[in-house]
Amino acid sequence: MQINILDNGNIYNLALLLQLEGNDVKFYNPDSRTRTILFKNIIKPAPLFALNKNEITLIGLRGKNRHYPQFKKVIGGNRVAERLELSREDGLKLAKIIGFRIPSTHTFSNIKDAIKFLSKQKETYVLKLDENYSSETSLTPNNNEEIIKYLESLPKNIPNIILQKKIKGLEISTEAWFSEDGSILNVNHTIEQKKLLDNNKGPTTGCACTDAVWNVPDWQGDRIGKYFLKLQPFIKKIKYIGPWDFNCIIEDKTGIPYFLEHTPALGYSAIFAWIQLLLEDFSTVLRKLFENKPITAREDKIGYAVRIWKHPYPLELQNEKEHIKLFQDLTHGEIIGKESDLLPACRNVFLFDVYRDKDNICIAGTDGIIAEIAESDNLYNPRYNKWLSYLKYFKNSTLGYRQDVGSRFKRSLNKLKEYNLI
């Protein structure tokens, strides 16, 4: 089967897996800043005209250049869905329409007004910025003074500032896979750890490790999964195909889920953990999205994934040229391991910011996220030890990763049972 991938770094690694499964993968990167660096000598890029427009096409791009209407079977790329992800206000409006409760929310167009509001509040708020402004578009602080200090460090020309009342509870993501006719083929839950270092220390990242992904067979009765039934008519209307994620907090006192944000896209850590649960090839899953057939996956296990990174990650400069130059100056060319070890392990080791030089896999130097190591374990008593066997493939002793993977899931297990989420 031929599969097209249009991406600038989010799902490069899925191309290796799809090739291992015997598919003819055509790969195009529209981003000239990373096109000649990422996965050089690992995947041969193709010009856009070489991609068959009638074949399955994965789009992992974010922001501009994400839309290619000439392709007929697109997974992940959709203008309306992207707007709901990038415009948090629009995303909250949709969530309210389908019945979710929303934390008390205030939107500001300038930093001064946001700081003035925060300085008068006794309750703690959470900061969010529109348009995926940076890797720290969400800041969950210990107090409002932390947000004020962060806002004071930002340039004036930032997008909308959104402040939401902090809800005390369990944060969880719930994902549905929608087929071409709008059918729901799979629903799963995810628990993540966002802080870079063990014991929730260090800066906030998109996801430092995915503690657990597990499938939800009875999702229509699930306290979050049931909202996908209400979303379904909208999905059919916009003709979205692929994974759609609700990020929520379940309030401790009431057990009520409060909606935070949508992620309707390919290219995030939990997908690598979820792949560990499949009872079929990932390319079979992609084909089933256009055949409207159920996805077969294990229900007695969790998948998990651990991010491997290189300093100065997670530093993110707003000027992208300066950002890439800094990372290349500091890390480009460092050897992380052997091609013969890392590439054949692509079902468990998902590489990111790398290229191949002869027999070595080296750091490309675009953002510092080197890889995600993914494995599976017992649902009710996970040991979280199998992923460690892949660390021997990484020869660079300066790479970082969390060692307490699974700690949040284990702490949350009783709550998850109480809420009938597991």
C-alpha cells in the first residue's frame, strides 16, 4: 500500500514504522528550514508532485501549509479542526455546545489587563495562549504571581490571553478515532506527565512522558467518552478523519469532567503508546478509517511512552530561525547511537530530531526532542520496566528523560476506578 506523509517533524517517525510494515511511503516536508536536516539519509524525501493524490495521506503539519485539498484520503489535516485547536475560545464554544462544563474563563487582548485582573484574584488561575504560541502555551502555576511574572516576560504582540479558574482534580485526555463516514472506531484514555523532570520538577512541556494509554470498550457510557456521540454530527459535517482528543479535568469533589481543550491532529506522544496496544499493523488501522471497520486493540494492557531529550530542550525561541540556529550550534552532529540498533526498533523507538551519518544516528538540532520509547504493560499492575531495555541503544550519556514513568498513573488508579474510567 502506498501512504503519503506531509510533515515537518511531528510524525516523521511513523514513516519508519509504516515502511517496516511493508508499505511504500512517500514523504514530503514543505518546511525549508528543516527539510534538509531532519531524517537526512534515513528517509528519502519526495517532491509534492510525486505523491499520489488518491492514496491515504497523513498530515502531521501544524499551522500554515497544513492544508492540501488536492488529496482525497486525508487523515489529520482539516481547516475547521485546526481552528478549534489553535483558537481556544472557539474550541471552548464547541465544547459548551456538546454539553461539557467549562471552568470560569476570562479572555484578554493585552498583558496589562490580564495582570490587573490576576492581581485582584484570590483563587488560582491557569494561563493559556491562543495559536499554540509556544511549548508553554499552558501554564499551571502554584499561584497567580507565577503567571504575572511569566506574562511580564512576554513580548507585547502575543495572541489572546486566556485565564481559566484552576480546577482541583484528575487531568485526563480521551481520544476517539473517526472514520470516513464519521463512525467511531476506537476510544481510549491517556494520563500524561507534563513536567520535564522527576517528581514534577522543572519546566512544563507538551508531554514529558505518557504514563498510560488504555482502550475503553464501553465508551458510550464513559463519563467523557459519551461526549463523542454529541460531537459526531459535527465531525461528519466538517468531514474530519482521524484522532480527536478531549483534554479534561475531573473535579475531585464532584467527579464532573471540566473541558480544557481539543487536539484534533496526528503527531503527539500518546499515539506511540497507543500503537503498543494494537492487535494489527498501524497501516491496517489507517486503511480501516476508509473502510469504516472497527480497530482491534488490547483491552487488558496499557501503553506508555518516555520522551528522550537533549539540552537546551525545552527552551523555545519565538524567532524560529534563531531557535534552530541555537540548537544546531549546541547539539548538531552529536552521535546518539547506531543505525543498526535504532532503526529496526522503530515500533518501540520513535526517533525525532535526528539524521544518519554513515552507520551513526546523530542529533539534527532543530528542537532537542530525540525520541520516544514506547512499550506496554499490565493494566492493573504495571511494572514499567520493559522500556529500559531500549536505553542501551542510546550511546550519548548527556540525554535526559524521566525515570519515574508511571508514577502519576499509579497514584491515580483508585480515582480512575472510582470514576469507572478503568
